[in-house]
Amino acid sequence: MAFTSQPLHADAEVMRRAAALIETHDLGPAGGAHGRAAAETLAGIAPDPEALAAALLLPALEDGCLDLGTIEKRVGTETARLVASAARIAVLKDYRPLGHEHGETRRLRDMLLAIVEDPRGLLIRLADQLVRLGIASTLDAATRRRLGEDTLAVFAPLAGRLGVWQLKWQLEDASLRYVEPAGFDQISKALKRPQPERERYIARVVTDLRRELSVAGIPAKVTGRSKHAYSIWNKMRHKGIGFDQVHDLLAVRILVNQIADCYAALGQVHGLWRQVREEFDDYIAKPKANGYRSLHTAVLGPDDQVMEVQVRTHAMHRDAELGVAAHWRYKEGGGAGGDWITWLKGFLAADDTDDSDSGAGGTIAPEGILEHVRTEALRAHVYVLTPKGRVIELPHGATALDFAYAVHTEVGHRCRGAKADGAMVPLAEPLQSGQVIEAMTARHGTPSRDWLNPARGFLKTGAARAKVRHWFKVRDHDRHLSAGRVLLERERRRLGLAEVDMAATARHFGLKTPHDLLAALGRGDLSPGQIEHWLGRPASPPAASLSSPCLERLRPAPAMPVEVLGINNLLTRFAGCCKPVPDDPIRGYITQGQGITIHRLECANLGRLAEGRPDRLIDVAWGLHRGRCYRAEIMVDADDRRGLLRDVSDAVTGEHIEILAVNTHSDRSTETARMTFVVEIESAEQLDRAIRRVTSVPAVLRASRKR
């Protein structure tokens, strides 16, 4: 990058004050050049004088030549605030994921976006990063490579998210020179024409195409661009192709009003230049899974130069820029939160030109947009760091205890305190993006029931609450198991039995294993009297004749929250096909020797049984069932996205429902997911509330109880 010693052409008083401050502190040619180059880079992106002044002063602040108090006094409060905003990012220079794993780097970028109070602070840092790359040639190879890797993993994608496409490709190309010097040299040599010449070629093509479309009576906007080195290298690497197989080194985009005009314009393109037939894709007739629509073709332009042409309507282009197919989302591997990125892109003042892969137009944001960004758009999540630099993403309002459980379940169970940026904080303290959090643990610590009390505010996330509830359930299960074993042994001795057939006894009471039998007895779900009645039964009990319903011959059963003709000690069990829960309309069916099976009234199996033997149907009703839990299944269909399982799980556990099992299946061809949650609930009303919460989760298409 070439630096100029000429003053910036800015008439604003704030720029004059900033320049005077630099001269007063006599930073020398090198010290002033860094800030000047950053300000010149920024001048074409966000030309307000406060941002330019902040870019000019940032290197001096970070070198210790200036302080924020001096900047505020000599230049102004707004400039000092922007310098501080940009400087906050430098604090994170030592926190980077090992190897730049995709999920970690995405969370790091999101955290940077969240902690910077003003989007211009990010722009200042991006311009500064470009200057650092420009002067890194004097550094050792390892330092240059690390600088390039950080830029490609974090800063260049941030430029893309903000819609500053020209700055994005400059950062990428400058980084590629250090990260893959051999690849950069190969591509540079393969590009026979220098960049300015290719841009002149594109201008000629755009002029010819505009003329042809005008003659054909097709209203259109035509723009062009020349692909940059990093984009070429990335395409070659991902597709495993050589340079001669990259057909979009030069590209043209045509925007029209209607779909019919897309195909008419395509005909004009193919009439003007010869088509490369194997390079045609109709994403209008067959849109991509993410909704992207456009016509893509490759042609041999003037001088037989291969170039790509994209044709789409203005509406399709808006969708591609700001909708589910937005460039920064599908190029970076997906993600949510595009609405607030739209606000940030609207804040930028950019000209109406296209970049290497996408256009970036915009206008100055309306008054109050910065406040909207801070208070509305960034409220969904907070991003904090572990002492080792791992980025943890949590819902807004999450606490230090939520953080501990997000790090590891055992860390959460044993957590007894926490530090934020080195200072002790309460476990219920809401976290702020950018903090470095350390969980303090006890060697033999265990959860507290107070953590589950919403009024105490210890836990915000449903996942953490579910882990605490599971811990208590396991602990209580062991206690119930021990108590049940004592009760069963007491009944065996009292009845003078040598042994008890545990498996047969469990099956009789509708339980799967002997352990379930002992736990049910210890919890009180089974009474000692029921066990006594079963163990003391005659060796060959008479079979119940069901030629007509005869309830008095049915064996007594465990206490169930269902009454049969006002009698609550008959053998009853819930049907596995429809899994009724309290508040469901229900009816009973008298089985052959297995007591009464309770079905939901709408159960299809019950309808078929009633057709064959209507005399076996019997009226039943829910009795007292407070404190009991029942299994049910929730089916969820959704557009697949990152964090979907977590968000749906939080919605379910937000109703204080425990998730027992989850089964998920993702269909890559349609970018959809189907999930089945096995949950433990107390009533149908509670289940309905959970389903309503799940339905409101972004990307969820439908949620229902499994029939």
C-alpha cells in the first residue's frame, strides 16, 4: 500500500484539530503515516469527519503517545468515543480460537459486532487492519502469516457483514500474500492483464450490453466487476480446479424489472456473445435451497475473454442482498440475525457500485439508528470469553452461572463463584459482551435447589436449568431405588416368600425393568398394599371372562390418576399409541386379561377397537394427579440453521418441562430439519404452552404433539 504525505482534503474543523494534535505531539513521519493512511482508506467508505479523525488518532493512542482525555479535550467527545470504540477490539488480540475453527471464529466476529458501541468503530478498525497488512512486509514470516490468518478469519468477514465489499477484498488479497504466498504469486502471474486493464475491459462490455438492451427495449441496470485474487484462489481451492477453469474472472450483472425480462436479457447476451454451454444455471426455475434466484451464464466476450453474466430482477437482487440468500450468510456458512445487519448496512454511506461478489449500496442512516443498534438489534445474545480465549455465546441476560454450565456440566454443578475481567461478581450477575469470565469451582460442589427458583435469578438458559433438574432427578432416583428395595424386601419376608420374580412383577405393573419397579415403590407410585396383593395372589388366578364387561374380576393396580366408574383401584394403564396426559379427553377399553387401557378420545386405534367390540368401551375420567409426570412427544419441522436445536430446547424447557430424549434429522437437499422431543409433563395444558413457545422460535415451520 502506498502512503501519501499530503494532507487529507477535509474542511471540517474536527479534522483540523486532529491533524494539529498529531503535529503537536511530534509523532514523526512513521507515527503519523499509519493514521493518515487509515483515514485515507476510510474516507471513501464513511466520510464523516469524526470517523476520519478517529482513524487518524487511533495509532497514536495505541502507541501510548496520546490518551482519550487529551483527544476529548483537544478534538471532541464524539471523536474520543469513536477512538475508544475502535480500541476496544485491540483488547481481544490475545484471544483467538486455535486453528480458527468455523464456529469459534463466527462467535468471535459476532462478539466484536456486539461490543462495539458504534458501527463506525468497526470501520475504523478494519481500515487500520488494512494499513497494518500494508506495512507488515518488514516483519518476520510467522508474524505476517498470523496477521493474515486473523484478517481472513475475523476482519474480512466483518467487512462483508457490514457491506463494505471493496474493503473486504482488499483485506483478503493483502492477507493471501502472507498466508499463501505461492498461491498468490501463481494467480498474479496467471492474470495476464493487470487490474486496471481488466477494469477498462469490463467498462467496454457494460457499455456494449447497455446499448443492446436499450435497442431491444429492455429497461435494465448493468454493472460489472473484476474478480480479485483471493476470490479466485478460494474458488480453485474449494472446487479443486485450475486457474483455466475459473470462468468468472470477469463478471457482469443485469438487473431488470420482471422475470420475463430476465430471459429476454439472457437472449440478448447470447446473441451478442457465444455461450459457454456447460456454464449455464437457471436458479429462477430451480432456486437454491436458501431461496437464491438468478440466471447464471458464461460467454466468450470481446477478444474471446471468458466472463460470467448474472441476470435477475431488482426484487431478486434485494432478496440476495438482505434476505435468506444474502451474500454474507451463504458464503460464510449460514447464521441468523440478518435484520440488524441490514440496519448496520443502511448506516453506511456507500456509492452505487458493485464489488467482487455483491453490490453494496446504501444511504446515511436516519437519526437514532445507533441507539436502535445498541438497544434493539444486539439484545439477543451476549458473547463472553473464557480465560483461554474460547468464545461463549449466551442469551442476553445470561448469568455467570449460565456461563459455567455452558463451559461444562460439571463446572456448573461445582461452581461457587465467578470473576469478570478479574473481579469477583455474583453468580446471578448478568454478563456483558466482551467480558473475560472465570468460573470458580469447589472440589466436591453440588447444585443448589435455589438455582431453580426464577425469583433468585441464578439461571437464564433452559439448558442450564435442565442440567440442574436432571442432577436432582438422578440423586432422588438413587434414594427412591434404595427405599423401594427395603420395602420390597420387607413384604417378601412378611409373606414368607423365598424370592420375588422381579421381572414378572415389573411387567405386571406396566414397568420396563426391576429398577423401575423399585424406584416406583420408593417414590410411592406403588403402595406396599399393591405389592402384597400381587405377591400374595393364588398360584393360578382365574382368568377374567370378558364376554361382557366384568370389572369386579380385574386385579387391583397401582394408584393411577384415572377413575373407572368411580373406582380407582382397578388395573389400568395408558395406551402407548396416543400417550394420554391429564386434561386430555379419554376413554377406557377393557382388554383380555390386561385390565383397562386408557386412550385419548381422538386416538385412531381406539376407533378401530370400538368398531370391533363396542361393548368393551368404558367411561373413565381423570382423578387427582398433582405431582405426577407423564411422557409425551413433540414433533418439530423447521428450516435448518445453526443453533436451531438449542433454541427449540430452550423454548421447551422454558415451560419447566424436562427433555428426556431428542431425535433430529436434517435434510440437506431441502435445508430442513425434523426433530422429535420426548418430554416429561404434568398436563396437556403445559404441553400446549410449550408447543406455542416452540412455534414462535425463528425458522420453525410447525410444531405439534405426536399423534
